[in-house]
Amino acid sequence: MTRIRSREIPPQFKPFFWDCNFKQLHWENDRDFIINRILLHGNWDSIRCLNARVGDSSLREWILQHQGGQLSPPQLRFWELVLKLPKPQVSSWINTRRKGLWEQRIYP
């Protein structure tokens, strides 16, 4: 697929940014926020549009860099297959999400 180079955020993304001023979002400044929101809440068309904009390698890099972001275990497994993410790493993220807050507490 051809990468979209526009600085504009696609209008079909607007429904997924119900809690902020869509007109004030800028791709360069809000890239991580936009990717996270579309991966979490986007429909198939918005995800395809995002992929056309950034490509598989950038999505893969983003997920790895953010250690799965806020993606749910099913979402992580989906992206593991689609983007060929390392299974042990994805499994580790999933195991961490399954732990409750009590198990994740940190002592000084």
C-alpha cells in the first residue's frame, strides 16, 4: 500500500476522538496518541487507514516501543500474528496485564 503523507488526520478518525477537540490534533505532535486511540478503539476501516499512513513496520515499532500500549490481550494476540511480533514478548505483556493492581505494586 502507498503511504499517505498528509499532515491532516483522516476525517474518519473523528468518532474515536470524542473526548478532545479533533480540529486541534496534529499528526506530528499527537502521533502516539492518535495511533494508540485507533489501535484501541478503531474499526477495521480506521485501522486500515492508519496502516496506509504509517505502514506495518511503524505499527510494529510503535507496539514494541510502547510494550503493547494499552492493548487488551486479544488485541495483542491479533497484532502479534499480523505484525509478526515476538510471541514471548507479547505473552509477557499479556501476563503483566492479567496481574491485578495488588501484584503490580512497587515498594520504595
